[in-house]
Amino acid sequence: MASAPSTKRMREEATCSICLNLMMDPMSVTCGHSYCCRCITDFLNNLRQLQHLQKVFPCPQCRALCSMESLRPNKQLGNLIEAIKEMEQGISCGEHGEQLQLFCEDDGQLICWRCERTSHHQGHTTALVEDVCHGYREKIQKAVTQLKKLEEECTDQKKFMTMQITKWKEKIETRRQKIRCDFEALQMFLQKEQASYLWRLEKEEKQLLRKLRDGEASLEKQSQELRNHIQGLEERCQGPPQKLLKDVKDTLDKSWAVKLEAPETYVLEVLTTCNVSELYFDVKKMLKSNQVSVTLDPATAHRELTLSEDRRQVTRGWPQENIEASPRRFSTLPCVLGYEGFSSGKHFFEVDVGEGTGWDLGVCVESVPRGSGIKQKPQCGFWAIRLCRKRGYIALTYPPTPLFLNPQPLVVGVFLDCEAGLVSFYNMTTGVHIFTFPKTSFSDTVRPYFQVYHCSPLFLPPPGE
């Protein structure tokens, strides 16, 4: 056991006389003294600058001449310095300088043999460090194990929290997109309605203006005829008597027979009205004000389609036998048309699609082909939207337009304005606009159109339900 004085003496021997600290990478010179590698190197560099030193130099401690070639690493001294450092790292009693070889259970402290005999530790339970170290090592390992479990739990909770943050951000972004889409759809709907109402107002203006201008032209013609007649009479009065009296009775009879044809009087009342607040706050009410009853036309139904007795529901199954062939019947695609046709005015109908996984619905012109070569796009007379497994919701424009619908519509509303050339779709579960096709002009009567997929029946609820 090394005492405090002996430890102190070893430290003094291992101290560099240049920096006065324990040597680092000790180097020995010819006379036997040792220094830190960096200290002796800096010392020699300074001598070179001052005295142009080449092969010998004086020892910094004893001034004996030493050869440059004598510089050697002192590994044994280096090992001793490491041992001194280990001895000084808390294993010596600060009060008595003895090694801390005992452990006081009562105070939980390392003590030396002299500490054990003091009044402070009298009666305390003490043991050799080696005897208690194993038990405390196991306790520390258990504590480490417990802390590692807590760390894992913390990591898992952090991952969960990160997932929650991501999920929350995604939900917020989804809702943000929905709000934007809803407002964009509402703005689009209001713009379309504005265009429709302005178009009707302009049409109403032209119709009455044409009648009023016809009346104005008639009055202008009569006014010109009256002026000519008056001028003729005035010329008679100013002429000679023979001219005045010639056929005077016939002339007077014709003059008294002249009557003014008054034009038809019109009430200047604008019939086109628009309650913007009603449109804005109750789209459903506006749509249902134009609702019509739609049923299915069995003469157009594909052989795989079965219609209910009231012709309001259609399902797809196996091909039916003994179905009459007809050029009106769809023979390639499982489609059916509505029985009702529209050529003017506004019309709205609903389609209950339920939770089906596939359908097409919309309108088409009466003259669309029913056999091969059907192309479901506006250029060919189809204005429809589709739900399919691969692509989800799409509008059958050319090329198709993806639709992002949330929530999923259970009832889809179809709005047709023949005069304005508009076809729009609505999610009647929420009253939110889905899509409006670009303005067009219909070349033929327009009929409701449906394509039916397996396990996805379609139902046409009666108006008012």
C-alpha cells in the first residue's frame, strides 16, 4: 500500500521541470533527466533560433551538454505516470492519505482503515470493497436494465408521438384540402349559376326588346304614312279650287277612316329572379326545386341488367335469355338509359349508389351508339362520372379528370340545364359540388345514363324521399 508521502514523492519525480506538470510522452536526454516531449522540443527550437544550435544542447535542469541523438522516449516512466494517475483518481483518502479499501454501508461511502476508527464511523457496518463490489454491481446492472426498459419505452412513446404528429398533420392537411375544394366548388357553382341566370336574363331582355322594337317600328311606319297623308291634304288646300274639289268626298272619307293601330302593351316586369343567399346557403333546396322523377327504360337495358318492377333499381348478373334484340338496346356495355328525355329547362335527379365499388352515371344524348365503338366522353355525347377500383372517382372528360371525394358519396345528384348547356354533379350526403362539365350545346334530347358494375346496384329514389 502506497502512503501519501510516497505518492507525493513519485509525483515529484514524474514532474516535468519545464512545465511543472506530470510528464506527457516523457523523453530522456544523455544526463538522465526527462521532460515532456513537447516541452523539450519547444526548448530545442528556441535554442536553434537564438544560438544556431546543431548537435549538442545544455540540459534545462543540470546544464550538462547533451547530444541531439540521445533523445529517447522513456516508456517505463510513462507507465509509472499512468499508474500515478490511477492512484490519484479517488482511491486515496483525502484526510489520511490511505487507500480507500473499505465501504461504509450506513453512509454509502468509501473509507480508509483510519476513517473506520474515527468516532464518525464508530458502530457503522463496514466491509472490504472487494466483498461488496459484486452485490452493488448487480444492483447497478438491475438499475441499468430498468433504465434501458424505460429508455425503450420512452423511444416507443416518442415514435408513437411522432406518428401522432404525422397523422394529425395529415388529417389537418386533408381537412384543409377539403375546405379549399368545397369553397372552390361553391365558387364554381355560384359562377355557373351566375352565368346561367345572366344568360336567361339576357334571353328575356332580347325577347321583349324584339317585341317592343317591332311595335316601335310599326308606329314609325304609321307616323310616316300620316305625315304623307297630311302633306297631301295641305297641298290640296293650297292649290286651285279645281284641284281642291276633285274627288274631295272620297278624300275626306279616306281621311276620316284613318285609324291608329296601337302596338301591344307589355308589362315591364323582369321574370328572371335569383335569390343569391338561398343559392349560397341551401344548394340542396335549389337543386330539389328542379327535381324530376326518373325511371329506367327496359328497352335500352343490356342483357346482363335486371330492372325492378317499378323500374327504379337495376342490378347486374348473368345474361338473360329471350331478351328481344333492338337497336335501342345496349349490346356491348352493361348500360341502361332513363325513360325520361329532356330538351329544355332545368332538371335534377338523384342516384342512390350506396357503398358500391363501381358505377357510371350522368346523361347522354338520345343518339349515342348502343353497340361497339362507344366512347364515353363529351365529344361523343356522354357527360358522366365514374367510380372504379383502380382509379377511384373520375369525370369522363377527355382525358379523364381525377376527382378527390371525401367523404364517399352515398347519393349522387345530377343537375342538367339544357339552355345553359351545363351538367353538374353533387354529393347529396353533404350537399357539396363534385364536378361541372365545360359549357356545351346539346344536339339532341338528353336522357339519364347509367353503367352498372357487379355487386353495385343503382337505385333511383322517387322525388321527395
